[in-house]
Amino acid sequence: MTPAAIEEYNGSRNFSRKAVKALCYAPHTSLYFHMQGRVMACCRNWQSPIGNAQTQTLDEMWSGAQAQLLRRTLENNDFSRGCSFCDRQTADDWTARAVMRAFDIFDVTAADPQWPQQMEFSISNVCNLECIMCNGEFSSAIRAHREKLPPTRKYYSPEFIESLRKYLPHLHQAKFLGGEPFLIYEYYRIWEMMVEDALKVRVHVTTNGTQYNRRVEQFMEKLDFSFAVSLDGATKETVESIRVNANFDEQMANLKILRDYTRERKTGLSLTFCFMRKNWHEFGEFCLMADHWDCGVWVNTVVYPKEFAVNTLPAAELRKIVDGMEAQAPRLDGLLKRNREAWFAEFDRLRRRCAAVETAAATA
């Protein structure tokens, strides 16, 4: 990001409840538990983990030197310590729905806070789907069927899971990702601890929408759940071609259950869209569908595998997508309501990307 873009970005933020100013507050507020035992500030920072669940305690990681160094780096408006995803995402000075904005919701009472306010768990790859853009690291079904590999080892011992107990009361939110969270044993143990200690932590689950049974229902009755349902399309044909093994009709039936539950509990429901070459044309209809369900849209920008990514297209191919969205814009401008910003923010991101690629091609 240029200094001017940083200034504009910061001008759109509220620092009144922040003890320090930082480009991103992930390391001040959050812990992300990766499947292979790495513990990071967020799911995008793979290069600079703050610890490892195999060799360190939670106390050592949260208060350790690696966490402090990452905080200081971002306080200096510097992406260089492992924050390459956000560096790429904002390279064209686009920050409207940048990932790093998500951490601005938390108060930051000290440069090195005593407790994290959010935990994100992605500790198991157990999953029943074989999505085309996914791999065996995140799906046990892909690992077994497509990659022909044995199951991955477990990196989080029962003792480590139990050590979370003293942290849980300080959380505002706990997020559960997968694999498919409703198929992961360890998550049920964490939810049990929350119930046993009568905690009011907000529980957020990113689910593929294929799982609903009595056990899931029982925890939904005892805790307040929010959901992000990953669909990646607005039609049965597109969704089932991307999310292999999914049944679109069953997903829609489960989505209605989750919508009714979140309305009653006054919690959140959103739909998640992995934007890529195969489904970009349906993003507008997806946003309209989300409007119909009265829920927000969250976009994941597919970077790998490169053959699915839009950003890696040559200028001419990227221009076709931008022109295609340009043609859709007048109709969607008149129809979209709640998710108008989501669609036009993605359109703006692609226009900026296309302009940068065309400029680079012209000067090469």
C-alpha cells in the first residue's frame, strides 16, 4: 500500500478504542490454530507463526516474542512479517472489504493485551466434500480419494484442548472452521467446556451446509451459534460441480433451518463465495440469493490452485470478466439491496486488478 492509501484507509477506521494504531489488529486480538499445530495471528499469515501447539503452551505463545514482534511490525504499517496475502490484496490500494478490516471490531486496551478476544480453530481436515479448489490438507475425503494418502496425524492433544478452558471466558468470539466443523470431535469438546462453564462466548461456525442432526441441534440449543454457509454458487449445477459430494437441495433445506435459528437467537448468518474462474458469472445471482435469504455475503479470493484463480489470468482474459461484470452492473444496481456493496466492491477490485495488469502488459 502506498502512504496515501494507508492514510485513506486509516481515515475510514475508528481508533477511539485502540491503545495503539496498527495496520491490522490480528496479533493484538486473535489466535488461529492451524491443522499442523502452528498457531498464528490469522489464517492468512503462514510465514510468521507465533508458536506451535506441539512445543509451547498458550501462555508462552500469546505473551511471547514472536507475537510481540508481529504487533510492532503492523504498528509500523509494515506487511513484511508474513502478511503477504493482505499486501497482495491491497496492492492496487483497494481496502473496501480487505481481510484485515475484520479485526477492527475489537477494543485494544494495550500494545500487548493480556488475553486474546477471538480464537479461530482449523485443527482438523475431517470433511465429507471434495471441492475442486481444495486439497487433502483441508479435506480428509480429498486426501483419501483424490490423493490416495493415509489420514493426517492429530497435532492437538486432549491436554492442549483442555488448556483452552482458562482462555475461553475472555473470548468475545470463537470461530470453528474445517474441514467440516460438525464432523470434528475436538470442537464438540470445546463446546462442552463452554456449556459446563456457562459461558456466553459467541460461537461462529463456517459449514458446508451438509450436516444437521440431533447432536448438532443439542449444542445449538445450549449455545448461541452464528453461521457462514459455504456455497460458491446460486444454482444446483454450479454448486454441485464445485462442491463435489454436496446435494444442493439438502443444503438449501439446512440453510432454512439455520436461518430460522439465527433469526430467533438474533445471531448472524452469512453465505460464503469462493470467487474464481468457474463461478464469477454467478456472483451477482449469489448476492441476490443472499438478499432473498436476508443474510450477508463474504467473498474468499481464490489464489491457489492458480488454474482456478481470477487474479492470475492474462490481461485479455481478465478484461473479459471485467466487461462481463460491467454488463451485469446496471441490472444488479437496481436489484441488490443488502449485498449491493459486496458485489460492487468485488467488481471494483477486479477493475483495479485489470487496469494494473493491462498497464504492466503495455509497458513490458
